[in-house]
Amino acid sequence: MAIDGTWRRDCQLNSISDTEATLTVEGSIQGLNLKEFFLLLSSTGLAYRRCELVRVNGTDMDIHFLRGKNAKKRPGAASKSDEMMS
């Protein structure tokens, strides 16, 4: 689902971890803004993750989950609090 709610596509969740997932999207994704979007994990929309697109291959997508407000913490990246404690 788009961040602003302008589009929504059904998809199959192929794999998932704490930081990323692989999806197969149903329907066309051409022309959609896929830089950031929500992955809704329930039919009521109560469980969701904010995502960024990593790669598209046909209908398959690799995505990375975003943490916090506009934060893009990737695996192995030290946070400011981690650096201060070192």
C-alpha cells in the first residue's frame, strides 16, 4: 500500500526476516511509486511495516524494512547511541 494510500496491490510473502522480505506482487506495478510503501500484514491493516524497495525482478520484489521516523538502519550499522558507548 502506498504511503499516501493512493494504491494497493495484493502480494504473496515469499520470505521474511527482521530486516527484509521478498514478495511476489499480483497485478501491474508499472507507474507506482515504490520507493517507500507499507506492507500490510493483516486484512484489517492493524499490522504493517514501512518499507523501501531494494530490487524488482518482474513481479518479484526485495524490500527492506525501515525503522523509526525516516531512519534507514541497516544490519551492521552502528547507531549514535552505540558509538557513544564505545
